[in-house]
Amino acid sequence: KFSISRYLLEQDFPGMRIGPEPTTDSFIAVMYGDTEGSVPGNALVVDPKKPFRKLSRFGNAFLNRFMCSQLPNQVLKSISIIDSPGILSGEKQRISRGYDFCQVLQWFAERVDRIILLFDAHKLDISDEFSEAIKSFRGQDDKIRVVLNKADQVDTQQLMRVYGALMWSLGKVIDTPEVLRVYIGSFWAHPLRNTENRRLFEAEAQDLFKDIQSLPQKAAVRKLNDLIKRARLAKVHAYIISYLKKEMPSVFGKENKKKELINRLPEIYIQLQREYHISAGDFPEVKKMQELLENCDFTKFHSLKPKLIETVDNMLANKIASLMNLIRQEESNMPTEMVHGGAFDGTMAGPFGHGYGEGAKEGADEDEWVVAKDKPAYDEIFYTLSPINGKISGISAKKEMVTSKLPNSVLGKIWKLADCDGDGMLDDEEFALAKHLIKIKLDGYELPGTLPSHLVPPSHRKPFQVAE
């Protein structure tokens, strides 16, 4: 965990220590600050400028293992990182914490924008505690991403087996029909041990960076989504509480009735679903709700207030739609907010950016037309197609292009890009360009939306006009 945090930030932060074993039993909030330093948990939860005040309910056992590391890092201006404790297997680890580890994880999971589960390719294991931790993220499945780190430690065959074992293990723990997105790579600043999968690692790192960089841009929509989710849950909670209040006797037999209602909770859920047309997915988990109700006095619950329910329904039906439009207008008028600094800047530009000099970008920084090196071979094919006045017809070009076995939709796009003058015919340079674009697609690269300037055939390039 510390390795990938340092990889993203490109610097150490107060409180970090890297080792092969779980080296910390602390939650560390890594946030931006003008000066480098750390704030202990007890002081952190009373700071009104930080969003951690509600964590005080977990007590000193947790707060003694919670801290905030602040440092002036460009990445942290856009995002904050919550680093959780290392996880060991066995009952002793859970007991020695002194606080409800899974409850703390659930508190953070409800408030963060992205949850990253980290695995090392050479020591893959989902311990009992890790399984419990992952289960505490239920309901937040859309936030979860999986990183298979240090994948360069194994060769391609071993990596394939490790990936299969990881997906099988996760399938038993995370009960969702969707397949989790797993990023495979080596997310630390060390030389690669096995370089045969370098291109794969670069593509995966780029995808992970794009996913993290998009978080600030979508923050407002996610907050609105959380507001809607909380409003629906609060509405259902009101129905449950008011029903329990209504069923309680006024004088005698309160305790027995309370036990009966708790035991009948699954039936009550079904009854409320039918009466108020509520989805079953909006109800809290039965077992957890039964445990919480054990310590409650049902006679002190509030009765249902129809006006408040009507207000919530009006908000969900009308106000949210107008809020969504305002957010879209604001996003369109403001510059796109992205994460900058650290490892994010190192992969976005320059010759070491992902895909630089590959596919349609090949030859972008060369003076000579990149197609020229293969043009003699393309010319031989061109002249077998019986050109008239130096050009071949679309029918003749099609006979050659379909030998690539690419679908017509792709060949149609290649034709559109290659026919630079739009006359429905190809000269020798345009034909060579078409063959080059076919080669790009067959090599596994995407075609450009419009023809880049460096791929335009020399005879079709417009001369520069210099004004006097």
C-alpha cells in the first residue's frame, strides 16, 4: 500500500514505513498542507476543517491508531488518500486492534470516491480478515477497483495463473454479477524484473491513472448520487420505525411485543414493500437491523409524518432533476479538473507517455513520411490492380483491402481516411496509406478519428503560404 502511495505521490509522507510485512496498524489520511507534518487522531476529530469528526464514536483505541499526514504535494490538491492498516490472518490480529475494524472501513467506504484493493502477484492471499473487510464494502461495489501489483515479479504463464486465482478468490467474497476491474502492473519505481509484459503494464497504469484523474471532475455528481441514496434510505427507515411504534401496546406486554416484532422483521419488510411500493434493495440488512433494535425503546419512536415523506418524494421527483442540470451547466462552463503532479504528470506527455510513437502516432516527430519505408512493397501491389491515369477505382481497391479480413465498417473508415482528395479513387500514395492503416489495425492499435498531419501523403499536403 505504501509502495503505490509513494509511486503516485513520488515522495514519502510522515508516518509511512515500507516493509514486506504489514508495517502499520494505523489509518493514515494523506492530505494537502502548506507545510509537511502530522496530526494525531484525537486532535484530528475535533478539527472543524477536517471531515473526520464523526470518527470520535470509535473511541480512543481507534483514535490512537489514526493520524493525518499533510504535505505540499500537487497530487493532494485534487485528491486525498486514506491508507488503511496492513491485514494479517488469524483471530489474534482482529482481537488486538481494540476497535471494530470493519465498522471503520465501512464508515470510510460510504464517504470515499474510490476503493482500491491491493494484491501482490507473488504473495496472493485473501485472509479471513481481508474477506470480512471486503464484505464491509457491500453497497459500494461501483467504487471498488482491484490492483494486482508487482506483476513483474512473475513470468507471463505464472501471471495468467495468478490472475485466474485472484478472480476465483474474489468471486467467492464479492457477491456481484459484474466482473471487477483489475489493473495489472508494477506500481512502484523499481526496475522491471520481467519486461515481457511491459506494454501491458503501461496500458494498465494509464487506465488506472485516467480512472483516478476523473474523480475530481465527477465529484459533484457522486455527491448528488449519495444524497439520493441517503434520502431513499431515510424514507424507508421512517416507514419501519413508524410501523414498530404503531404496533407497540400502550400499557402492558411491551417487552414481549418488542421481541415478537424483531423476530417478524422480515415479514414486516415484505408488508411495507407491498403497502408503499418500495424496492427490496432499499431496506437495511435484516440481521443488522435486528441487532440494533434490541437496544431501542420502541415507545420512544416517532410516528410517520406524511408531509415530510411528501417533501422527500417531491425532492426526488423534481428538485434533483434541476440540480443535475445546474451541475452539468457548471461543468461545461468550468475547465476540466484533473489530478496533476507526481506519477500522473510522468505518463501524460513526452516520449515515455503510453502509446507514444506507436500505431497511428508512429512517425509523428520524423521529417520523412512514415509510410515511405514500406511504399515499394505497396507499389508492387498497386500496379497489379491496373491503375488508370495513376489511380485505381474503389472496386479494385476493395478487392485488395478485403484480403485483410477486417470488417467492412473498419475498411470503410480506412477508405475515408486514405481518400484524401475525396474523389472516390486512390493514387499510389493514398493506396500506400490505406495499407499502412490496415497494418496499424491488424497490429492491435486503434485508428485515428481524423488523419494526423504526419500521415497525410506528401503530394496531398497543402503548401504553407507566408503573408507579406
